[in-house]
Amino acid sequence: MDLVNVLIVVFMIAALVVVVLGVLNMGRPGIEGRQRANKLMQFRVLFQFIAIVLIGILLLIWAR
């Protein structure tokens, strides 16, 4: 269970970092900044999905 807890924290921190980077890139002028921000937000969604799946696994382990 410790590995799952660590992975949850890692993916939550990764999502937070990607949000900050995405917001900073939105402020850049031009289409490149917006495209990079969009790609970062896609990564954020992926990291959040992985964290939620890991939380679900952890809950299933605790229920048993």
C-alpha cells in the first residue's frame, strides 16, 4: 500500500506542476504558447486520471 500512496502523491504533484506550467504558457503571446498550454492541460488530465484510478485501487484494497 505504501507504493500506491507514493504514486498518488507523485501524480497529484505532477498534475499541479503541469497546471502551473500550462497557465504560464497561456500568457505567452502567439499560437505556440497556446498550443503548448493545450498539450500541458492534456497531460494534466492524464495525471489526474491516473491519480483517481490509484485512489480507487487503494480504496478497493482497504475494503478487503
